[in-house]
Amino acid sequence: MIGSKEELLEQKFTNNKYYILRHGQTNYQIKKREWIYPWPEKEPILLAKEGKNQIKKAAKGLKDKKIDIIYFSDINRARQTAEIV
């Protein structure tokens, strides 16, 4: 339990680094449907061409990082994003 700044600074932390990346633009967004994605998805919501390009650009920025593992949700657009990275 950490109750003060001093206790926080006393903790032993790893040198792990974490990167969070959201999926790129989807066809669902292009069609300007509702702001919130439906759940569960009735049909797969996939990355649009521009979304794939956005993720490729982001992946270039991560190229020199030592990434050991990628976690992603089971939705298609997240899987597509992870596969590109």
C-alpha cells in the first residue's frame, strides 16, 4: 500500500516501458455512423486505408523501441492495428 510520495519513491519498479496505441481510422468512422461503436459488433469494423496508413506511420515511430509483446482486444480493428505494428 502506498500512502505518501515518500512511500511511492521507496518502491522498486521495473525498467519496463509501456506504449498505448489506439487503432486508426475505420470505415465506420468514415460513414459517420454513431459516435460510439456498437457492442457487440454485428459486422466487423475494419481499418480504412487511411487508418492503415496512420498505424504504419505510428509503427515507424516505434521501430527502434524494444517491444517484446503486444496486447490487443479481440475486435478486428485492434487486431489489424497490432498486426501492422
